Amino acid sequence: MSPLLPGATLGVVGGGQLGRMFVLAARIMGYQTVVLDPDPASPAGLLADTHLKADYQDAVALLRMGGLCDAVTTEFENVPAAAMEMLAKHCRVAPSAAVLAVAQDRLLEKTRAREFGCDTAPFANIETEADLDAAWNLIGAPALLKTRRLGYDGKGQARVNSRAELLAAFAGMGRVPCLLEGFLPLEREVSVVLARNAADDVAFFPVAENQHRNGILDLSIVPARVPEDLADRARDMAVHLARGLDYVGVMAVEFFVLADGRIVFNEMAPRPHNSGHYTLDATACDQFQQQVRALCGLPLGDTRLLSPVVMVNILGDIWQPQPRWETLLKHPGVHLHLYGKAEARAGRKMGHYNCLAATPEAALTVALETRAALGIG
């Protein structure tokens, strides 16, 4: 495909913070932007040249978007695949509807991950209550019950230690299709953020080490504190998955690192990722500039790490009514990014900040001190 150069129009389905940062990157690089999102106060829509305030399945809005845009991407994986199929009739689309269908279903996701060489935790599919006994006999305790669709940030999952707990959790999730996964002895979690374009060029960002709190990413440490051979194995599994799916765009793959040194696939995100937000300040090309490049068929950008960094998420829990930003901004190595969301709620991602320092240890010290001063945790 011929490259799309500045002056072309790029669209994004979804108007949250990831869409906002894509719009910012695209506009800085000289592109026009269109956002499809029903929220009039959409953080991405407020910055776009055109904001289509309509449902993601609105045929009229999709037709208009396809007519306005030279290429369209997504900010989250649960965009209806049919919407992307419709857009693909009118303009370039990446990632494809087929890839989104895999990412939207944990059973498909883990099955394809195994197919393309990734190890996974043991899992069993549960369609109805009749499947519970077989799943329990296969996986045993402890285990995690996860809805196959629409789970994120710790939602749609429950730890179970007995068949009775499994039965109650399945009922509590509305008896929708689920996976029962074996619980693994984790040492840490890491993620690989990569970009791939249609010419099969691939670029990796440095591997991030992630720490979660209440199922939501709390902070990411870069470079990850893991042996280089383990980081290489994670990158190798991630690129095999990307190529197997014929993925185009920026993609994150999360892995569990086990106590015995094995790495196990957890999940993929067909978009820029929270654990890649450190790239906005600490790498030569950030993940959103890279998303623009991959979508437009341009050469991929330089992913060199310019400084050790720790990214800290800011949730709506600490708005009382406004965090004490001076506790962050007095540090010259701290870079604040707020998402322009009108309403702060508990658990809602309102922004993040990156702590740059000479060493990962120094960056982590600043991150922990500032998050405590803000009242995070």
C-alpha cells in the first residue's frame, strides 16, 4: 500500500484517553483527525477536527466516517467487528475486524496464542452450568473464573477455591460464557509493546515490568527488572503472535513471569497500552506516533529508551476535589499527562505521570514518594 502522508485524514473509533493521545500525535504530525464516539465530552472528540457523536454501530455515522477518512484505527478492542468491516469497504482499517474478534473473546485469544507458540495457563471453556464439573475437575483450585468477553481492569473475573465458589461466581457473572484458568505462582508481570506495519516491519519498545492494584495497572518500571534472555523470549512470542494474526498497528502482549523462569501469555491488547505510556517521555518515538506510522504505512520510528522511567497511573479515587499537583511538578524529572475527563470516579483512569531518572531504582524512588504524597494507595 502507498503511504498516507501528512494532510491525509485519520480516524479513530473510540474517544477516551487512548484516542485522545492518538489524535494529538496525528495532529502534531500534520494529519486531519476524525473521532467516532457517542459522548459529547469525549476526551478525544474535544481535540479532533471532526467529532461524530454517534453509536459505534450507527450506519450513517460509519458511512460518513468512511467517506471522510483515508484510514481508521480503534482505541479499544471491543469496537463491534461489524463496524470495522463496514469501514473497511471505504478506507484503510487497522487492526482488522478479524483481529478484534480474537481479542474480544478470551477463548479465541488463548487458543490462537497457543497456536502461534505462546505458553498459557491451563484453561477450560464454560458455556453453561453443565460444563462446571468438567472444568473444575480439569483445573482445580485455586483458579480464576473470567468472562470470555468484556472483562478489563480486573472486572469480569473472580478467584475461586471450591466448586461451590465456582458455582456462585458463575451465577454472579450472569452465567455468560467463561474461562476457568489455573492460578499460577507469579514472580512478576511484564508487557511487550510492539508495532508492525503492512510491510512486516516490526519495532519493539523496551519491555515494561508492571505492578497492579485491585486489578488495575498501578505502575510500570522500564527497563523491566528481568534477565535479557527472558525479555528476548517475551519479544519472540509477541512477534510470532502479531505475525500469525497478520496484525497491523501497535499491540501490547502481557506475560506472567513464573518463579521457575517460565513466561506465560496472559492477554493481548490490539492498540496502544497503558503500560506503554512511559514512551511519551522516555523513548525517541512514542507509541502513539508509532500507531500513526503503522496505520499510514510509513517506516516505523526509533524505539530507543532515552532514560530509565517509571509510569504511575492516576485514578479518580484521589480527586478531593483536585490532587495536589505541586507534589509532582516540583520534581524536574516528572512529566504529568491528564486526559481531559469531565468526571472523576473511583477506579477511573484520569491521567498518569512519568518519572525519569538516571537509574530505574532512582525513578522508582521518585514514583513511590510522589504517589504516596498524592494519596495513591
